[in-house]
Amino acid sequence: MAGSHLADLLLDEEPDCKIFGTKRARSSTANVTHIQDRIQLIDCNLTDATNTLNLIETVRPDFVFHLAAHSFVQDSWRCPQTNLVDNTVMQLNLLEAIRHTKIEPVMQVALSSEQYGNVESTDAFIDESYPFRPLSPYAVSKVTQDMLAYQYFKSYGIKVIRTRAFNHDGPRRTEMFATSNFAKQIAEIEAGLKPPVVHVGNLKPKRDFSDVRDIVRAYWLAVQHGVAGEDYIIASGTSRSIDEMLNYLLSQSSARIEVKPDPARDRPSDVMVLRGNSSKFRKQTGWEPRYTFEQTMTDLLNWWRSKIPRAAAERVRS
């Protein structure tokens, strides 16, 4: 999701720039079909050091946006070793490739609000000084990435900028995540593809939602105006419960829909409240959100509505 929106933004902001993206051999490229003739995708497994070094030596980038990771928190409990090892090694291989190639790109590392984890006060307005108390293997992997980026800046002078974006959603969000999963279920109900029941997990946690299009603009501003070695929170500053998010999506549908809890969707431990203070980043870069929460959710739901009829037609043909 984020990578495709970032490519869209860069092509709008810098029409003459050359954009290279990495993908695994069997990865879907559906999110970039509309710009596939304007970017170059390279098969590269970032967990392979040689593969990654060849990539950096070939492209020799001016900017590196490191967005690749296992990012679905729920999966990190099922496969903790894969999550921890891959997320760490991918970044390590990139940093080592940059070091050995002796180039000096500005590198943005996409980190996560999940790193803060067990926030002690429900009123906490989290800034960069707030302690990490990760509550999932995924969150631990992002703390590791954070510290690894800092170490390579201090040890080798690599121009790394650490951005901790809080929750972000919008069109192209994979259905694994709650916002997109709820939107897809609603679109399927409207299309008559499933009974009028939305299955949910824990609706009590509160999250600081931003639009992915605002977040990728923040990434671009970070590499232009951010200070190497620094950490920056990117967030709206407002927290909303998962229940509030679901109710807004339901309010955008005329269908009569029942909400049914599904214990299989619950996590072993959950971060209950996240609200970010992005004043440091805003002061440094001038960034301000442009999309409202309501617009983000509406666009996400409409994106699924645009996909469901095609999916239904393909199912009938098969």
C-alpha cells in the first residue's frame, strides 16, 4: 500500500525522477499497474545479502525508502522467528550494501507506533522520548530496526532518518488489517456475496489514524528536510477506538449489518491506546495532514466497492 502511494507522489512531485522498487519473485504488482511503465521493479529478496548488494551497486540510489517488512502484527505471534529475523536482516543487508558500495544516499526507515506498546497512561501524548515497551514480536522487530539504524548512523555516518508512523490507512490496504478487512466485508455484503454479518476482534483499542497519502508525503519531506540520525513521530494527534472506526464504515452503508465477535481475531496482548505527538516532525518539515479520518475511511470503503464486482465476476467465470 504505502510503496505504491509513495511512487505516485514522487512521480507527481518529481516527474523526471527514476524510481526503482523491489519485489519478490511471486509478489503481486496490482497496486502499481497504473504506473508500471514509469517505474522499474526489480526482483530482490532483501533477506539475501548478495542480492541486496547487487541491487544497491546497480541502482546507486540518491534516496532509499525502506518500507519492506512483515507488518501484520497478528502473524508475528504465529511466526515470531520469521518476523524478528527477516525484519532485522532486510534492514541490515541494506545498510551493509550502502556501506560497502560507499555511496551516500539519504535513507528513510519506516518504523512503527507499535514500538511504544504498553502505554501506561490512557492520556499519554507520545513523543520521541517516550519509552519502548513492545507487546508483540513485530513491535520488537521494529525496535531492533530503530536501534540498528541509529547504530549505523553513529558508527558509519550513514544518513538514516527514522520515522515512526502511527496507524495509516486508505485505498490499496490489504485485507489482513482491521480497517480494510471491515471495509471489504461491508462491500461483500452490499454485493450479496456474504451474509449481513461483519466479524470482528477486540474493538476497544484506540489508534491514531492517518491517511496513507499523508504519510508518504511525510516520508518524502523527511528525506528532504529531516536531520540524519534523528527520530520522528508522524501522527494525526487524535486517537479513535476500533469500534468508532467500524461504526463510521457501517454508517456509510445502507445495508442492515450485524456485528459479531470472533475470538480467533483477538491478540495474546494488545496495545490499548496510541496517540502520537508529531510536533517535532511538523516543525522540522512543515508537514500537516490533508486528509480527514472520514475521507480516509470513505475512500477505503469505495476502493473495496470498486474491486468486489470484478472479484465476483471472476469467481462466477471460474
